[in-house]
Amino acid sequence: MTSAHAYNESARPFLTWQRIIDWAQEHYRCRTFAKDERVPARPGLLYLVQRGSVRLVGDAQVSATPQKEVSDESGLSQIVAEEAFLGFVGAGQPFEIVAQSPFTLQSFAHVDQTSVIWMYWHDLDNWPHFRREVLDAFRYQHQRKLLWLSTLGQRRTIDRLLGFLTLLIEEYGEPCDGGYCLPWTLTHAQIGSAIGSTRVTVTRLIGKLRQKGLITTYGDNLLCLPSANSEKAKE
């Protein structure tokens, strides 16, 4: 199993990354966030996760549906926001915020002591080699998103769930007893928002996947792929 973290660490010379960290500190371009604290990112800038993990969330402003109708006192339908978990950005990885009405993208520190560096794109001219690495990393992320979209196209919810968890653990998983484990917790509500389902359904289907031995939990309810399934994911 090859993770994006390993991909970046193997490609990046340590001295270059250390120079960027030093530059960010000297220019006050680095900040550390507590768990679930919003990272105030804005379009047009480049962000690098130095330590920890960032959670990307999308909000779509839509008219209230009959199932989620929200009306004011006059009985008129209001506009409500539907939030969806869009993925992680791990240590050593870049991200940017894209604004496209009616969608907004937000970023949050997923774990405590998450450090984020920000810069303008032209700042990368100081490190041409690193600039190429950043562009390669964005291309890699784009390829992973295509796989994600393919997974979300599955008709059965349980197939979308297993495919989603497999992609996440394949990308960010760390070795654990008997397989690979997602290093951060993810709520069933967040998983449901990612695959177009509900928290209750996700809880029920995760129970089914555990009964079949397709996924397990480790430590503090961390989601894991057993070794046999991890080998299949690599293929």
C-alpha cells in the first residue's frame, strides 16, 4: 500500500522542506490550529500542511427540499446549506480553496496541533524544484478524486461505503496489527455526508462490513482494512 504521505516524503529533499518551514516562520506564514478549528483559507493562495491533518468540507446553498423544508413565520421556504465531507489533506501535502457559486469550500484542522503554511503562488519561484513537486502532488490528488467519483457512482450504498473507506485507508493508512489503519477518527455522520447517506445507515452498514471481515476497528475506534483486503486494494 502506497500512501500520499510516503509519496511526498520520498520525493522531497528534507533540506528544501526545512528551508520552506524556516521561511514561513520568518514571514509569519505559519499557524497552528486546535482540533476542529477552522483554517481561514481563501481562494488564490497555496496552503501546505506541515503537521497534522486538514479536513475539507463543501457547503452547497440549495433550496429546501420537501424532506428538509425550512420555513420562516411567513411560510416561505428558506435556503439551507448542505455540508459534505470532501477528504483529508495530510502532512506534506498542498491544498487550495476554490470558490464556485453556489458552492463554498472550507478547511478545518482534523487533529490537534495541525500546522499550516500559506504562500502566494509566485513565492514558489524561490524553490523551482519544490514548485514541480507541488504541481505533481495536485495531479496526484486529481487522480484520486477521479477514483472517488467512480466509487460514489456505485448504486448500492454498502459498495460506496467500502470503496470510500478503501480509498481513504489506501491513501493515508498506517500499518497496524493485521492490516492498515486510518490514523484519524472519522464520524459516521461525516462518512455519510461523503457517500450521500445518513449516519444511521453508515452505522448499520459498517456493522455488516465488520461481520464479513472486510473492515475492522483498532485502538480508539480507528477504521482498518485487514491485510487481505489491503492487498486487494493495492491490486
